[in-house]
Amino acid sequence: MLKIKYLVTFFFIGMFLLSFSSYGQSQQDTLQYKMDLNFSGRRISGTFSQVVTGGGLNIDVLYKNWHLENITSYRYNKTNTRLIEDNWYDLVTLKYYPNGKKKLYPGVFYHFDNNLIYRVKSRHHYGIGLGSVLDKGLMKLSLLTAIANEDSTFNGSEFVNSERDFSNRKNGLFLFRLNNGYSIAKNKINFSYQLFYFQSLKESADYDIWLTPRISFRIFKGLSFHVVYDYRFENVHLETLSNYNDIMLFGFNWNMKS
């Protein structure tokens, strides 16, 4: 754990030194930004009562050779008197493009979430890695491979497919992330998906797969309707829980950009 903390510290120092050395060669001298706000929800009352809400804020900022991405979402689900979801998700990624090139770049990231379905009180991931972007007009592909550290606290301590029975689980991880997106009909229809693969460096059976496809239809400039399918498979999980969960979300999102 300490080694990864030192690596992250040295990585930040190295990126700042690189930024000074290539300052005069920067190909992006203007600030570019994009902000996306989305919301979904429903309410049912009577014999069966339910309140479900969800929202998120995505921010993308590019300045000179630095690229900051932040994805934040929240879900709330109360069915009858039972609280099913009260979950936060946040992912922050900082990238540095040497000489403005995106073919191969270093990056650091931090991820937090909590999940009542998986009885996760808090989960923290942070690490360093290398990424690449392939932008072909209608298609934009982004890859990231990283070494990370996990510090998670669960509401329970007995796990399936694991010999480590602790409510607080600390792991070194290998991480792979794939983002891909397509735009058609003059950007009126957009399809994208994000794939995460986490592999524990301590236990070969401890791995997670998160897949989130999304399609959005533009209603008019800045406003669109979206459908999101969120699938999670966790091979190591608390006993009595399923190894997978999925959810389908519908809603609207509004975006603005420079």
C-alpha cells in the first residue's frame, strides 16, 4: 500500500516536471470544457409504494496538455419502507498528454463508491497507469491499464471465493478500462459504453467486471433522452448475495461545452 502511495506521489512530481519541459510545445493553449447533467426518477404510491431517483454530473476539462475528467452519480431507491439504494459513485481521472499527443499518455485516477446492494460501506481505488486515445471522427476509443490500490469496507466479513474473511479488504489491483463511443445521424444519436476489469494481485479468483452501455437521443441542442444499462459481476462477494446485479435507467440529460 505504501509503495503505491509513493508511486502516485512520484508520478505527480514527474508529470509537473514534464509539463514545464514541454510548455512551449503545447498544442492546446485554450481551455476546452464539457459539462453533462442528467436526472431520472419515478414515484409509485398505493398498495405498492416506491420512490426512485438518480442523477449525475460529468465534467471534462482540457487545458494545454492536461485533461481532467470527473464522473459523479447518485441513486436513491426506497421500496415500501425498505431502503434499497443510497449510493454514490465518483471517478476522477487526470491525464497528461506529452507534447499534446494522445497516442500514449500517463494518468492517475481515484474512484469511490458505496453500494447497499453489495453491502459496501465504502470502496476506494486509486492508482497510476498508461492510456491511449483513438479518435476517428464518429468513433472515439479510449484505453487505460493501471496498477491500483483498493481499500474497501463491507457490511459483513464472510466472502464467497475468498479465504480472507475481513470486513475491511485491502488489495493491490491490476485494472483495465475501455471507453468507446459512436455518433450517428449528425450526432443526434450517440452510443457509448464503459468496461472495467479489476483483478486482485493477491487472489486470482478475486475479479470484478463492470459494464455500462448507454444510448442517447438528442431532443434539441443540449437536451437529450438516454437509456443506460448498468451490469456488475463480482466473483468475490459476501455470502447470501448474488455475484451479479444489473439495473436499467431512463432519463434526460443536459450538456454544455465550449
